[in-house]
Amino acid sequence: MIEVKNVYKGYNNIPVLKDVSLTVIPGEIHGLIGENSAGKTTLIKCMTGIYRTDTGEIRYDGELVFDNPKVKERIGYVADYNEYIATNTVKQMVRMYEIFYPKFDVEKFNSWNEIFELPVTKRVHSLSKGQKMRLAFMLETAKEPDYLILDEPTSGLDPVAKANFYNLLVQEVEQREIGVLISSHNLEGLERICDSVTMLHQGVVERQMAMEDMKCELTKLNVVFEGGASKSVYELPQILRISNVGSIYTIVVKNYDEQFAKQLRKAGASLIEPLEISLEELFITLEEKRDVLPEETDQR
């Protein structure tokens, strides 16, 4: 288990992470989301032992990660930008990993590369960004780590490569019971694979809960107002977002219940259809209406 407890980190007296706590459980995928400059990459570099925290601690199965080579050997880390020896070929990189990591599974790398189709004789400097990302993911996963830390791992990947990435990641978690923390702006992809999510805002954990619970926090409605929605609808305090195409209104609401439905019908709604809100819609709504919703967190 990865335990991040009360972590603070700053640069030049400017706080970047403020009292951050989260847990990554083996066999689960934990998503890390937030706006640009929320502190996600800084947190990841603390979690991989690259940065020392100012205060607080980060432990893997009870052991501190910073300045601890034995713990770092158990971590696979894919950065948004991965630096390798530019003149090496893909095949040479695989051989290098074999030498440095005794558990490196060449068969797994080759099997996955049948899917990702990297030319093994090509030099690293001539690979595209997406190819470098695929290389990093295969190398770090073939190390057979106990934990994977992934920072924007789908950056540069085309739709087919993204789908393959998600499928292989979920397969790896199911087969080896590894723990994964993944940061990404691709919220549709995270929604598909994550068991739990932490939302960072300006270095603070704003929300942290199981994916199912987070998506239950708000409700999306399709509502039909034949003559258009009246001003009273826009003034309902539960409504966080409202838009329309003709007479069909899409409404995001907190604390949806039958009483609220009655208010909509009273205002002229002829049809009310509750829908499951996506993680992306939820994130956008919370970003826009942060001052409306209570800032409750469950820092397990």
C-alpha cells in the first residue's frame, strides 16, 4: 500500500502541495486529477522519491520512499517526458533494462510490442512522442514492479494506442494485483479504469473518494421545457450548470430528489430524464462552481 500522509512541498517559499494525503491500494487504480498547476506532477515526483517532501511522509508498505533504493526498485514510473539515451535503439534499451532489473520480463515486453508495434531497430531520438510513451510504459511494466506511477501516460497516443494502453494496464492490475496511481487530463479514460479518484486544486486535496461515490455526488438531467425554461428555473439553488438546444435542457444538479423534480414540473417541465454524469462533466462543474459546493474530503 502507498500511504501519502500530510505532505507539504514548496519552491522558493511558494507552497505547491498543502497537507496532501492519499492511499493507493494493491489491486486498484487510483486516478489523480486537477487543473494545470494543481500540483499533480510535484506530488508524483515526491511519490517516486525524486523530490523530498518538506513535511509529511510517503511510505510503500510501511517503508519511506525518499533515498531508499530498495523501495524505488519496486516502483515503475512513466513520466510525461521520459529521458533515455537518445542514440540507443529500442532493442538496446530492452537489453539495458535486462541488465539493471533482474525481474525484467523480456517475453512480456515482446508480447506487448506485438500490440504497440515499436520498431526495435529504431533509435530513441527518432521515435515520436507517442512511441516514446509506449516504450516507457512497456519498459517500466516489464520490470514487474509492485506499483506503477503514471504521469500523463496517454500523452501523444492515438485512439487505438490509448485503447491498447488501458486494456493492458487493467490486465496487469488484475493479473498481478499491483497498485497504480495515474494522473491524466483524459478523464474519459480514467473513468473507464479507475477504482478511486483524488482531485487536487491549488495543491490541496479537494475531493477523494471511490469513483462510484464521486459520480453519485451530482446528477445530470435531460429536461424538456416546450416553451423554454422560465427565469425561476435558472434561480433554483440546486442547479450548478444549465444549457439547452431548443426545448431540451441539460441540467447538472446537486442533491437531486423528487422534491426538486416537482419544482421542475411546476415550472413547466414535460419530461425529466436522470442520466449518469461523466467524470469530465463532474470535474468541469466542480471547477466552475467550487464556491457553491462544500469542500469535503475523505482522506483515507
